[in-house]
Amino acid sequence: MGDWLIPFRLRGPSLAVNVHFLWRTDRLYVMDNHRCALWCWWQQLDTAKRWNFLHADYHYDAQWAGFAPWNTEYQPAHQANLTEYLAATVPDDAAGDPMEIYRWDTFVTAFIDLSGGVCDRFVMAGAVQGAPPHRAFEELDVRQSVALLEEIATRRGGTPWIVDVDLDVFSCRDHSGRVKTRAHAATVRKAGSLIRRGYESGSIGVVTVALSPDNTGSWERSERLLSELLTDWPDRPDLSAPRP
């Protein structure tokens, strides 16, 4: 029933870099902190192929355009094991302390810089916060993204998709700190069912799902959304109790 790449031991704040679990079954990865997603994609990407990319998230996760510490002496994501990836740092000019470079708000920028233009269609769905990506992209709302998933699910062959879902695309804290629902449970279940169909047909090559409990409103809310999204999936992480 899947592998715990990082065992689930604690329901705590994720913030920018805290990782409480990473779980995988085949080409589906589930995590609490979205920063792990880039490493997960690189486990599946054949850089000789073309890919399409769908990032469904309340945030663009594309900070640090032009900074690009991953392009210098620091370990690139696609050459690092998971421990190296999470530990990669750059000095923080403000405090002088090491600062992680693969964060929940920088990994899309790192992907653009490191992927060498491997993606044809680059779609951002539901994003309203943060700096947009430093490359051309399509922008969709949540309703339009479900329509795109339906289109992807009915395809056979062609360029495969990376489908990246942050559950705060369905429920999120706004600038005032209030939690607001952006999609009903039926929409979440439909999105999950369509992703599974595309995954099984091969039109979706890899799926990453981030709970982002700090942004969805709570661990309880994010776990409920995960259950709704993965309703039709035979294998999903058991978060009923942390691991010893």
C-alpha cells in the first residue's frame, strides 16, 4: 500500500520548509509540504521527452526568478537524492544563516530553470497569490481546470502531463486569514476521478498532491479534501495515525 519516503510522524506547521511526510505509490506522490513536488517529478521525467504541466494551486509558487541558486554550486534537484534535495541551502544575506533553496514558494521557478524547456503547455490553475512564472503560461480558474482534466482524461497517447495539485486550490486562507471554500466536494471528487482516468490511460505521467494544511485552513480540512480527491484511487496514504 505505497511507500513512506518520509514517514508521517507529526501534524505540525509546514511553513516554507517543514516536511511531515512524503508518500508514493507508483507515479502518485502525496506530501504535506509542496516543496517536495519538484523532486518527485524528477523521479519520473525523461528529459529527452516533451511534457505538459498543470499546476493547480492558490499560489504560483514561482518566487526567486532571476536568483536561481540551483543553477550555481548548489545541488540541482535532478541530481540529488531526497535528503540532498531537502538540505540544499544558500546563505541568507539578512541573517547569515543557511536558507533552503527548494521551498514551497520557489520550486516552480526551479523547475523552469532546470528542465531546459522540456514543457510545451504550461498551465497555472486557480493561482491568485505570489509572483507568476518567468515563462509563457496559460491561466485557468478552478472550473476551467476541471474541464482541462476532462480533456486530458479522454486522450490516448500524445505528450504526457505532469499534474500537480495543492489542496489549497479548493480551500484556502486569504490575505485576511479567513478560510474560504473555492470548490464543492463534488468538484473535488470529479477532479480526482478525471486525474485517475488520465493516469491510467497514460496521458498523465506523474501526479503530485500537497495537503498544505497551513494554507487550506487545518490538517483536518486538508485530510478531508485529500480523501475527496482520491476517492476513486485504490491506494492512498493512511493518515489516521502518525507513525512511531
